[in-house]
Amino acid sequence: MSPAPEILLPSTRPAQIAFVVDDEPQVRTFVARCVKQLGFEPREYSRVADVEMALTRVKPDLILLDLSLGSTDAVEVMRSLAAARFSGSLILMSGHDARTLDEVQKIGRRQGLSMLDHLRKPFRLDDLKARLSGLRPPGEPPARAERVDLQTGLQNRWLELWYQPKVDLRRRRICGAEALVRMRLPSGELLPPGAFLPPAGDPLFRPLTDFVVRRALADWPTIAAARGDIRLSVNVPASILQTPDFVANFRRHLPSGIAFPGLIVEITETETLHDPDLARETAVQLRLYDLHVSVDDFGTGYSTLSRLDELPFAELKLDRGYVNGCASDSGKRETCRSVVELAHRFGISTVAEGVETAEDLAVLDELGCDIAQGYYFAKPSEIDAFVDRLVAGPL
């Protein structure tokens, strides 16, 4: 008699719980959606009394807390959490200036609370991911005890650029690549950006941007030896784009004596343009050198048409949160359709980020998306591996 087949039971590991406390319904819903994408079970609250009641029944792993809450504020809430010996992690959220956030953050630490880096509104999903990089899901080994300092990485030349292909969906051919920064420690350990990037607005983004631009343009001749029509993309904070000497610094590193197909400068949708006129002038000036501006993570912020009016964008990157699963989720599919149609109405190319399945790719094809990147095609890789992929030919 043959043995009975083994029955595999589903995992019963509970999801981590995140309380989202904000008195603005749209913000609360957006943040809840973000934490759900990161594997948490979100619970939304607008009133502190409801939070206090919920804390008597469940102990959340994470609380995302707005500074101003109508009749009360985050300082009072943190005092209550400290009195209740809350052992989870806390992230402050606010549109207030960074100095105010820092001061409230210090109050939380003095109360003995576990404070993760705060978030300035508006923010994007990747910003939240970076804040949560120190949290440990149940059953996983502890994360690194210390955050590696970006300045140390810059000074010791530990930074590298890795490249992820961007694929022309009509020709099924690699047409470009996004340059993504990594840090390699002397031990050989490779760190992702979330382990060393500082909060938005940090002065270190200026030398980091300079490194990324110099390295990408220095790498381009090696890439061009395999395929000269590849256009690279680099990420640049909006604050750096708005500096008067940005174009001059960029121009110093441009290749000379060789055909150059241009480069894409990506800024995220949620980054604020403090001087829209200067940013527009800079974008137009960049075009003189075949350098074009792209809006990254479109759909994760609070702006829509007005954002596209601010700058002469050449490319719109649809956020992976809407791309991943668009084949089975009608809401995501309709969002993708709307964004593609919106971009084409403005004469802008669309790029789908985070493509991981053939089913999602088929939907993007049907919707008329122009370009895609994601693990379905290739993970980011060092320049030599990327060049080998180019030499290998069509996908």
C-alpha cells in the first residue's frame, strides 16, 4: 500500500499590523495602500480616541502618525504611547518643515519610543520602503544593526552603478537602461539604496548626483561599443535640478568626439518644484544637449495634469504598484490605461516599471505602453553583465 500523499498546510504566520493615523481621508487611504503593498495589514484611524481603544485589543508593529490631528497632535499621542509602553515602531508624517519634524522626532526618542526616520508629505512608496528597511518581519533574521553612512561611501569610493534594461515593447529590443546606485562594502557585501540613502533634501544628494552623472557618462562608451543607440537614465532629485549650475555641471561630463544618443534625467512625481520657472528653463536647456526629463513613479503622489504642465517631460514612468498585477486587478488595469492615454495626449512616452509576469506584460502591450522594465526581462546588473546582455541580441 502506497503511503498517503503529504498534505502541505498554508503558512499561518500573521501579517504585521500597521496603524495609519491621519485626519485627512485621502492621505490616510494612500498611506494604507502603501503599507499594504509592503506586506502589512493596515488599519486606518482619524481620531486618537479610536487609536487608544484599538490599542487595548491589538498591539501593532508599526504606527504611521500625522503631526496635526485636529483637536490634538503627535506629541500628545506619543506621550500616551510611551505611558502604554508601546513596543512597536513609529513613523511621523507631515507637510511641516524638516526642522519641526526633527524636533518632534527627538521628543519621541526621549519618551523611549522606537522612532524610524520621518516622512515629509508628499512622499512616495520607495520613501516608505527606505524607512521600513530596519523592520524585521516575523521569522526573518535581524536586519543590520547600523545604517551605513552615505558620506563614508562617497569618500571611500564604495559606490557603484548597476543597470536595469528598458525594453521597447514594439520591437522587443533593449532601448535603454536605468542607472541604479549600490554600495559595496570592503567585506564584499552589496547594499541597496534603502540601506544608505539619507532623507529627501539632505545636502549629500548633491555629491551623490554628481557621482551618478559622472559614472553613467563614463560607462556609456563601454555600453556604446556593444550598442550605440542605448539611452541611459539617471535619477536626480528635483532640488538638484533646480540649482542654477546644474546644466553647467552636467555639460562638463558629456562625451565628446563620439555619437551620443542622449540621456534621461528622472525626477519623482512627489518631489516639489520650489522654482518651477527655473526648473522649466533647465529642462529646456537640457534638451539642447539631447538630455530629457522623465517623471518617475507616476501615480504615487497627489498631482496629475498640473505636474505634466510644470516641465516639458519626455517620458512618464508608471509606478510599479499599478503595473504589478494589472492583468488580474481591473482597478490597476484601468489606472494603467488612463496613464498611458494621458501621456500620449501630451506626446510623452510611457514606461512601465516593475513588470514581473507575462500576463501583466500582455496587458501593457494591449494598452499601448511604449517601454517596460522589470524582473520579467532582467534584474539590475553590473555594467559587464549588462553589456553581455546587449551583445546577446534580441529578447
